[in-house]
Amino acid sequence: MNIASMPQTPAVDRTGYEDLCLYIDGEFLKGGGRKEQQVLYPASGECIASLPHATREDLDRALSAAARAFETWKLSSPLERSRILRKVGELSRKNAREIGRNITLDMGKPLAEAVGEVIACADHCDWHAEECRRIYGRVIPARLPNVRQMVLREPVGVCAAFTPWNFPYNQAIRKIAAAIGAGCTIIIKGPEDAPSAVLAIARMFHEAGLPPGVLNVVWGDPAEVSAYLINSPVVRKISFTGSVPVGKQLAVLAASHMKRATMELGGHSPVIVFDDADIDRAADMLAAFKFRNAGQVCVSPTRFYIQEKAYDRFLGRFLGQTRQIKVGDGLHAETTMGPLAHPRRLAAMHRLMDDALSRGASIETGGQRIGESGSFFAPTVLTNVPDDCLAMCDEPFGPIASCVPFKDVDQVLRRANALPYGLSSYAFTNSTRNALAVQNGLEAGMVNINHFGQALPETPFGGIKDSGMGWEGGTETFDGYLNTKFVTQMD
């Protein structure tokens, strides 16, 4: 493993960092005696900004603004919605470097990854801009000649969205673009740890001419803000991306008010590498994908099942690639893996490591914190990992890969499906029989075979079992934001 840059660096240049504020009813708000929270640079722990929290009055104003704006926005032309979304896509590409740098400052990922996140998300704006022009109803042939039967698709109303810190731009723009494209209004509470991307989105929609109140951005204590918004009769739809335990709490709260909910929750993605696969290619691809964003990815490959005949070859190649990863400050050009987003992720990594070692697992590389400041943790590969240890049962959400051998397809499918997670999964094989067995047998919302082809705007993204309900992207993207109304008329 190479250390590109340790956290003993000069104070970070905060020039150009987002002016943190609330965005309510078309106004950017800060000050006023509001409680503030420090935003820290993960590579050093240095405070780079202060984020104002919304007061109860701010939340009420956001609810009122969203409700008022909905009365006109729901009647807006799909062509106007499309125009605004396309403009935001253009602005995203134009401002990608600046927005990406700010993501690196508050979230920690390498600059190239952060900029790439913003550019890729411009495609989400374009996709929703096109799809919102094709929200169709239908005519149902009637049984009587003087009856006309129609199905209408109408926006559900005011939406409340809650998004995480690991992909702060990506997770927010998916929900915002779907809500706005469907004709809904939205209040979004983004991640307080990494707030700059959500505010950048708000500024671009503002510049694009989005009417006041259609989009509102608030910050605050997650439990308090989510409970207040979900309990409000103004809100009719909830969208949350985050952990399984929090998602379940919010789903219960939404269900108690009969409110529609989309939940994109955690995963613990199995990888199945068959001995007939291109082993070197699989190892190279998986090493790069596993440690992207320091493993802080809900669809990160985490449980590596390698068929016995290919196990040693795969492990050797995978370790070689892992040891070439350059860990360091995300602003440094040579860095390929930055720090974890905050100190609590370090504590989680140590907990997983302590449990794995106590159960007989072996550390092939990594396994420890790097340096004394910042939230750096080494890319880690474990072997001899029991199926019941924490690293194999709890979502790691960090740079830890557990590699174990398997014998045959039936055995590996049982092991892969043993957990309550069902978000993403991966398989590498050159056998059509194995590929079909994986397609049919894996219990996951997304199955990737021989490449990583998910999370595109035109494809549905979501999980099953404890990993959530509902879909973002694809032709399904507006389903959670639309009501279905049946109309029957007799002349």
C-alpha cells in the first residue's frame, strides 16, 4: 500500500467553499441566531465552515412554501419542468470542478471521484428532463359505447427527502429531479457532515428559474427534522437513503400516517467469482471498485466468494492491486483513496477488525488506521473469515474486503442469500449456465455479471428485503411521486 500524502499538511485552502445556509421559498437564509454546526475536513479534522440549523419556524415556513408552490407547480407544463432540469444539467457540467472540490473538502473522497460524481449526475438531470415529458395516462376500452374510461397520473404532493453524506450530490439530485419532474414540490434535508453539494444544487435550480417554494433545503438534528416533516399533514411522500435501522424507523413513522415511502437502505453485496471467469480481469476490476470512496458505498462489493480452484490466483492478484492504492488527502492528484468521512467510521472499522481477529480471521493487508490525525484507514483484505463474524454479517461501509472460498453454485447462493440485505450483487463467469443460476438465484435488487452496470439514470436502482423498497431511475423513476387516478364517464 502506498501512502500518497499523510494528514500532516498545511491548513486547507477554504477559498471557494460553499456559503452554507438554508434555502426556503426561494431565499438563502443564515444567521439570525440559529444554532450552527461545524463542518470538518476529514483529512485533518480542521473546521472549514459552520452550518446553520433550521428552527421550528424555518421548518414551518418550508412546509408552507412547498404547499403553496405545489398548487401551481402541479399544473406546470412538462416542457417547462424539462427546460429547468436540462439547465441544471448544463450548470452541473459547467461547475463540476468547483462543486467537486467542495465535496472533497467536506466529505473526503479524491477530487477526481468527486468531480466525476457531479458530471455523472448531470445525466440524471437530462434523463428526468426527457422522461417527465412522457408521464402518460391511458384510455381503457369500455364495455358500453357511451362510457369513457381513463387513467390519469398526477403528482402526489409535497415530498420530504433525506440524503446521506457518501454521495452527497448523487443522492440528492436523484430525489430532487424525480420530484420536480413529476410536478411535486420538495423539502430536502441533506447531510450535515457534507452539505456543500446540496446547496450547490439549490443555487443551480435557483439560477435555472425554478419558482420559489418548489425546492427547499433545511438542516438540523436528523431525528428532530425527519420526525417534524414526516408528521406534518403537508407532506405526502417520503424518500430516504441511509442505514437500515434509521430507514425502518422512518418507514414506521410514514406508515402511521399512510404516507408513501421510498427507502434505499444499506447493503452487504456478495461477489461470486467462478473458476471459469477471467480471474485477472475480475480481480483488477473489483479492487478498483471495492475501495472507491474508501468503501463507503451502499453497493460496494464486500463479501468475496471465490471458487476453490481460482481462489489463490484471485487473492494474489487482488492483493497486488490493493497494495498499489495510494491513500492520502483527496485534494492531492496522486491520491486514489481518501480518508473515511468522519471519526465514527474509524471506530466502526476497528470494531469489525477486533471481531474478525477474535474469530480467527487473517489480515492479508491493511487492518489499521493510518496516521494520528484525519480519518485514514488502510485498504484491508481479510481471509479465513467465518460466515458469522461481523465483517460478513454487518455492512462494513468502509475499506474492508472479506475473501472466502466456495465449492459449487448451490452452496455459494445459499451463503450469498443468508443475510437480510438485498441491494446489489456481482458475479464473474464465462459460463451461461452459471450466469443463469446467478440471475435466477441471487436475492438482490440488482445483479451485475462480468461488469458494474448499475446506477445509470436509465436503469432502476433499488433493493429488496431489508435493503429497501421502491426504485430510483429508469422508467420507474416517477412511480413513487405520482398518484394513479381512474376516471369513468358516461354520456
